[in-house]
Amino acid sequence: MITMIIIYNINMSNYILYKRKNPKQIYIALGISKGYGKGIGNLVGLGYWEEIKEKYSLQNIDDLKQIARLVPVGENKIEVKTNFFNYLTRHLLKQI
């Protein structure tokens, strides 16, 4: 029964944006919530906010939250990161 709940949680979840403040910069990652108050798991690092902001001409870090939800949950971190930046590029092209 426990295994089924975990698999259900992975299949029905989507990524959320995780922000970690370092002394100088904010690091951004995608993660899957383990449940209320239980933390975030399956983290996929994306990079520092300042670098992403400059590269993609973004104004607000909250703009990335919608895109994080679109990324399909996967085990391969490289594919997840690639999918995120592909969705981000497509989202920015739609706005133009």
C-alpha cells in the first residue's frame, strides 16, 4: 500500500520552483513536494537567478512558477532541465 501511494504521488505531482538564498545570489531549482511540511525532493538545479534573468530578459522570479508546473516529472535531471528551458523559451516567444 505504501508503494502505491509513493508512485501515485510521483505520477500526479508536478515540479515547483525552489529558491535558496545564498549570501550573494539566489539559486533556483525544480523540486517535487513531499507533502505539507515535509520538504522538497527530487531537486533539479537550474542555476542562479541573476544569470537566468539576464539571459532570458525576465523581470520577476515568480514568472518561472507557471513554467515549472508544465515540465513533466522525470528521473533524468538533464532532460528535466532541458525541458524547463525549452518551455521557458517557447513561453517568451509567445509573448512577443
